[in-house]
Amino acid sequence: MTLDDYNAFCASLPHATHVVQWGGAHVWKVGGKVFAIAGWSKGEDLAVTFKCSDLAYDILKEQPGLRPAPYLASRGFTWIQRVTGETMDADALRDYIRESHRLVALKLPRKVQAELGLGGT
């Protein structure tokens, strides 16, 4: 997945907003809360960080090309960083980003969810 592909996909999700921050990372938010971050790659693959369920976190953190997200995971958050496509292709990555968006939207205050029309996410 290229940076352009990543940004186009995230932009297609409901009420997603984009900002470049934290040293050039492409950060996507819903309701002001982060659901995906891309950047900081030291290899040729785009590093993409996303929130996931506890079960997915326990499975994914052990897979080649994936790791607990720096900073976030060390603070007890279930965020994974995909650093290579070795075990997670672009289609699977899109599925996890979509789920991250849903998980973050569900944690928004009900008033914000209603304002954004996210009641059925």
C-alpha cells in the first residue's frame, strides 16, 4: 500500500479527517480521535499503525511484519504497527483500518456520535 492509497482509503471512511503531524506522519481521525497513522518507515514499505481488539492484538503482535505500536502499545493501548506486508497484505490492512475507525467511533461520546451520524458504525 502506498501513502496515496492509504490516504485515499482513509478519506473514504465516514467523517474521517486528515492532518500531518508528529514529524510528518499522516494521521487520520474520526471525531477528533486518531484511528490510523502512517509514516516513520525505515524500510520500503509504508508503516501503518491502527487500533485493534484485544484478541487481534494478541494474535497480530506475534506475526512477522507486525509489531506492537511504538509509544501506544507501551502505554497499554491495543495498537499494532504494520511495518512490512509479509503477513498482512493491503486488503487485510484496509480491513483492519476500517475496524480501527469503527472501534474509535464507538468510543466517542454519544453526543459526538450523533452529531456525526455515526450511530450505526
